[in-house]
Amino acid sequence: MGLEIGALHVRRSAFLRASPGRVWEELASFDRLAAWFGLGHTLESCEPKLGSRIVLSAESDAGRRRFGGEIVVFEPGRELSFSEGSA
């Protein structure tokens, strides 16, 4: 893991029956990443590279909420992590 997670952070992971290379194909382009988030979430902006921003939105009882942050780990074939902050 390329990012140290503190006590007040949330880490979301998914276990998939696919090779790391195949999974990375889904994370490495805007269109494929948008499809992966799917149900209830919308990928609004993302340039898949270290230091860029990712912005998503989701519907809630209070309306559409935007969230996202900076891509802090981008290791092709291994890990994509982004900070959570105001989008």
C-alpha cells in the first residue's frame, strides 16, 4: 500500500476475480472509471494521474452531493487512491 491511513480515515476496497492488469483497465480512463462507479454515483471529472483532482457526485435525501479530492497514489496496475475533501 502506497498511502498511510490514519485513525480517522476510511479506506474502501473491492475484491475482484480478475488480474491486476484487467482491473487497472477499468481505472485508467475516464469512461471506464465512470462506468465502474455506476449506481447512484456520477464521475464528474478526473484525469487519471498523480496530483490531479477527482470529482464525483451522488444523490441523497438532501439533493446531489459533490465530493472528491486529489489523487494521492497512482501506481499503474496496483493502486489508485484519492483524498476526500471538498470538490
